[in-house]
Amino acid sequence: MTELKATFSEDANSNPCRACGVETNAAFTGIVLQKIPVTYHACPACGTLQLHTPNWLDEAYSLNHYPDPDVSRLMRSLAVQRVIRCLRAESLLPKVPRCLDEGAGLGLLVCLLRDDGYDAWGHDPYAKPVFAERYISRELPAGFFDLITAIEVIEHTVETIDFVQELAERLSPKGTLLLSTELYDSTRFPDPSKWTYLAQDYGQHISFLSSMGLQAVAAKANLHWWASLEFAGSKCIHLLSKEAPSRWSQMRLRRRHLRVEKDFKKKK
């Protein structure tokens, strides 16, 4: 499995898009870790945004931030849990799916899925789990999975295509890959330098896929990107499979998801 902090090997004179391979153009500058000047590059073909040659990553991952800047961690994990329940309710997952949470972090999602009775496991080569510790390893569990989740991981990757390809190889024939990431849309962010998802103070976000970029990555991994569901006002929960479900199944899933989210908001 490609490590999140993979060794980068990009030619200093070449800045190819991590999603589609087209040469990128310098777009705007910024400061990461409050001290390192950087230049963000945009792909003229697919619109993906990225930072090239991120030689500050070791420092970025070595820092301990307190309080935790990821204030949506719990709400996001619960939202993903609800999506997975919808997938199972629509028979898009087995009754007891075998699940892998890649980049499991604290282990919160693994804990929630095991509480739901799933055969859930986590893999994270760096983070120390706090929940479901016995089910989370620094080594990738063997075998195939009905569901693989990568929650807020892909924006950390240097070898983005390799990362998704290697996850796809561990999916069962009818398995689903669930990614959460906020997609970059230049029409929504006319001044991208002010986009909060850049997370410049923490220096770990380096790849910002556009809609076309995610489609390109999925295609290179022989996957179909067939749905994006909303969390916190953005369609940032993305579903990919080797074979896309029927349109009828997709429609039923979206309807169930909308109903579940509406009921959840009423209870808050």
C-alpha cells in the first residue's frame, strides 16, 4: 500500500498533474507551516490543484497540534457511518461486509462500524489509534474487502493514482471504495488562495482533486465514480466501484440518504 507520506520523485523541471498527467501551470503562492513559501499549480486540463515537491511533509506530520484542528472529525465519521448504513439497506453491501478504513487515524470509524456488527479493520502506518486499537494495524490486513474507506486521506497523497489503484486492487468484485475529500471548483473559489481546505498552517494537504480530476483518477484505477453525497454543505463523500450499480439503485440510495440526513437534522 502506498504510504500517505510517500517519497516524491517528480522532476524539478516537470510538474505533471497527479490526476491526469498534463503539465500544470503555476497559479498562486502561499505560505505553509507559517514559514515556507510555496506555489500552487493548477491543471489546465482537469482543473486539479496541487503542491509539487512537498519537502516539508516530514515536519508537517511530526507536529502535534493542540487543540485538534479537525473539529469535524466526529460529525464526519457519523455521516460516513450513515452513508454506509444506507448502502447496506439498499443491498449495495453484504449484510456483514468486510471493511477496511485506510488512514484510520484515531480509529473512530472502525469503532463505529464494528459497533454496527461489520467485520471492520483499519490501516494507518503513522497514527496511534485511540478507538478499536486491536483492529487497527500499521500493516495492511490481508485479503479483499467489500468496502474500503479513505476519509480525508487522498488530499495528503503524493502518488495519488497509485494510492487509488492499490485500494482498488483490494476491493472484492462488487466492492465499494468510499472517499471523502472536498473537490476543488474554480467557479466556487474565484480566489483559491482563500480556500480554507488548503489548510496551509498544517502543511499536510497537497493534492486537491477537481471533479474531472477525480474522474480521471477513478478511470486509471478501473473504477466508476457513480455518486457524491453531501456532508456539511459540500458533496464530499464519493462512491466508486468496479461496476457501477444500476441507475435505479443509485437513485434509491440518494433518496434514502436524503431522508436519513433530513431525519438526523430534525433530531439535533
